[in-house]
Amino acid sequence: MAIDQENLLARFRPWKQRFEWAFWVALYAINALANSATAVMDLDRLGPGVAIWEPVVWESSSALAMLILVWPVVWLTRRFPLTWRALGWRLGLHLAVSIAWSLAHVILMVGMREIAYGMAGGNYDFGPWPEELFYEYLKDARSYAGLVVMIEGYRFVLRRLQGEARWPDRPAPEIDPSPAPPERFLVKMLGREFLVPANRIEYASAAGNYVNLHVAGRDYPLRSTMKDLARQLDPDRFRRVHRSHIVNLDHLTEIIPGDSGDASLRMNDGSLLPCSRQYRDALKSGMQR
């Protein structure tokens, strides 16, 4: 039986955030339990002075510290996704961040162990910090790389399921030096290609190296900058309202003023988008046409 991927994605979307939270919690909980069980079984090798609760504290503190540090990596990969363009710079950034990530992991982990040992009336000895930090980094670098690969792979699958948009083919400049705004975008989804009329775009939001085109409850990632997209769209219909948002005036239902001159925009699907003070006048002039 063929799987209806579009319906599958629609059913998954309301559960997406809860799934992601549950995945990371379950992953590190299972990892802590498995490593703790292995360490307990190795108590004879660790020596007679090690209590059965100690390896459990070691593994649990490490897993909990890594779980806490998932969210900064999620933010970083969203802000600076891995792409072939500037790949070397992005890899260098991740190398530098992996060092800071490992240091944060060690500080959190040791802090938790100190608390646990203090509650048990003992004292935790991390060992000589330079040697131990280097030892931990050799392990953490692999963990960090695996974390980035999982996050990027998950987003890659989601993009393939929801479809990626691209600019339509344009005539050569010598044939049409001033091309009109594109009337449609080509969307590729699961090996199929279809056209999305530009006037059906309700709003667009920046997402790293992509701009998400929101159409009828779905987001189609387009590899573009907000500046390029704003230049390509019909200026009589679309307005830049924020450094990260462009709206279709036909789908804007309400402007809610803010205290500082900014505003919130309510779209006809119920979404609330920010509107910066610097864009409010241009937005109002566009609505009065």
C-alpha cells in the first residue's frame, strides 16, 4: 500500500515539537541507562572502593548535561545550517563551538557530580583538569559531530517531505533585461515537481540560508535571502515588515499596535507576525493603494 506522505506530514506537524523533545530526552535517558548498566557490571574492574551508585551518577550527569546542551546546537544549526556554499567556514565554526560545547559539558557534569557526592557525604575528584579536559574533548567531539549530523539529517528529511521551492527559470538577460516578478515558484517534493503561484504565498519567514514560503498551512523552503525575495516579489502585493518577514497584503487582516512603535500583524490563518517600526509606514501606504 502506498503511503500518502502529504497526509503523513500533516498529521505529524501538530506533534512535531513534542516529538523532538521526547526524542532527545529518550535518547539521552536510554544512553545513560545503558552506560550505567555497563559501568555497574564493571565494578570489579573499577576497584573495591567504588560504590554501586557512583557509575550511575557519572553516566546520568553526563547524559543530563548533554541533554541541556542540545538546544544551543539546535539554535546554531538553524542559524548557520551546513551548506556546500561556505562549507569550510561552517565546519570551522562547528570545530570552535565543539570546544566550547565540550567545556560546558564538563563544567555541568562535574557540578552535578559534586552535588551528588556532597549529598552522599563524599567528595568527587575529577582529576588533573588539563589531561581530563583533553580526554573528555576527544569523546565530546564525536558526540557533538553526531548531534549535528542527526539535527541536519532530520531537517533534510522534513524539507524533502514538505517540498523545497526554487526560482523559476528566467529568460537570458539579453532577451529580457528587466524580467517581471515571477508568477510562480517550482516546488520539488518527494521526486515530484509542481508550481506554486506567487500570489498564493501568504507570508515568508527567514530560516538561516532559506526563506520559508508559507502557502495554505505549509512551508516551502526557498534558498534565498529576504532581500532577494523582496526584490523578486510584486511590490504592489508584498511588503517587507521585519528583517525576517514579508507579508502578502491580501492575507493581512489586522495590525495590532505596540507600545514602542512596533506592531503585530494578524494573518488570515491566525498567525501573528512582528512588524518593525521602520516598516510600518511603508506597510500602511501599501494597504491604502
